[in-house]
Amino acid sequence: MRWFLTSARLLVLAVYLVITFLILMVFIPPAMLVMDGAPPDDLISVGEPESEMIGDIVHMSVPLTITNPTYYDIEDLTLSFEIRDGSGEYITGSSTEPVNVIAGEENELDIEMSLDLSDIDITELDEIVFEGTILEITVGLHAGYMLGLVWLDVTVPFEQEMDPLVNDYGADAEGATLDQENRTFDIPYYIDTNDMLDGHDALVGMRLSNSTGIMGSGDASMELGGYHEGECALMLSNESIESLMTTEQDLTLEMDVSIEGASVTLIQHYHWAPPSDGEGVP
């Protein structure tokens, strides 16, 4: 799931932009009343998020520069977020360690969070990779102000649309060929992926069956990088080869695509005519 590093960077940046808005709205208006300060845009800036993956844990950090122009520290500033899918099912969440924003100073803070990808249900992962989804994100801010006399708890929900990481995939049953010498049934396939998956590995597995059972199977691996075409060779028994050479029949092709822990299965039904009849007809 190393592809998640890139998507996590984009997601966490969106979260921190909302957090910046929260801090501006909650603390800056009273700050402007306490003393004359810079325009809000100059009071908070968000740096480039950084992330690394150790095992199944994605560690993320975003540098925030916050100028607190008031007479009071912002105490125990804690930020959190929770992610759910479009149906409200919990996916993951995290929160930061409390930090203080010192009064009258420019504070450079490293806001850190960790996500345990093993917490993500595999069906959610499949949906994110192959179908895309709308994430419901709730960002929270908790902090004290005026020497702890005022404590604030604010949450803001928003939606983040994620396009599928796999744009398209399929098998070309019409282009399948029977290789008698190598005892294989060779089926062309294609897969088109988002550049977020560039350099990652994928595995395509296929199974061919007729009314009596599985005739053959095979797999092919590849390194992703945009649009990819390949051919998967399904090993056949002598009995299966003879059947395909002599019998017109209905076949079922199952194609599994697996990418970094996410998978999907495509099932195609088509009609096969032996090579002596000219072609295999989907």
C-alpha cells in the first residue's frame, strides 16, 4: 500500500488547510481586538506535508508557522481528524500531541499524525483503488485560551472526492489465441492507472472454465506506469487443449487484478469457436 503515501500527502494537506481556516476563525478575530497585527494571511502558513511508511504505519507531518499576536498563549492545541466513507462507515483517524502557541511570537510547529493502514477494511481499500469514493472527513480543534479560562472544541465536517487510482482494465477475449506447442491459451489484457501508482507492482491472474470446470489458469506481473498492455498465458491440460481445438462452447474468463493489497475480479462470458472455424468469438 505504498501508493497511499502520495494520497495521504494530498489528503493531509486538505485536512490542514481546513485546520488553518479553523485556527484563523477561532483565534484571529479576538487577536485583532487585543492588538493590531498583520493580516490573517500573514499569521498562519502551511508548509509542505511530509510522510514516510514504516510497516503498515504512515507517519505524516506538516509544518505550521503560527504568529500569535495576543497577550495569551494558546494552550494544548490539539488537532484531529476522522475519515468515513460515503455511507458513514469508519475508515481511519488520528490526532496530534498537544502543543502550545506562545503569545507574541512566531511559532514554528511540526504537527504530526500517524495512520495505521491495517485498520482500513480491505473492502474500503478495494473501493478507493478501483472505484473511487467520497470521503467524509471531520476535522477537530481543541485548545485553551486566556490562561485556561476558555476552552474551545470545534469540529468542521467536509467532503473530499477521491478518483479511482485504476482508470480502466480488462481482457481482450476476442484476441485470445490457442498455442498448441506451448499448451497455453494466451489472452491479451490492459490496465490504465493513475500516475499515483507509477512504479508500483500489479499482478493479473486469469482462470478459464467451461461447463465442466476450470480448463486452465495463469498470471502475469508488471510495473505500473500509465497505460499498460500485456498477455497472460494460461496453462492448459491436454484434455483442455483438445476440447478447445474440437468443440464450440461457452467459456467463462475470470480476471483478478491485485495492486498493493487491493484487488478486483472481472468476469466475462463468451462463445468460443475452434480455430478450424476461424476464430474464438466472444
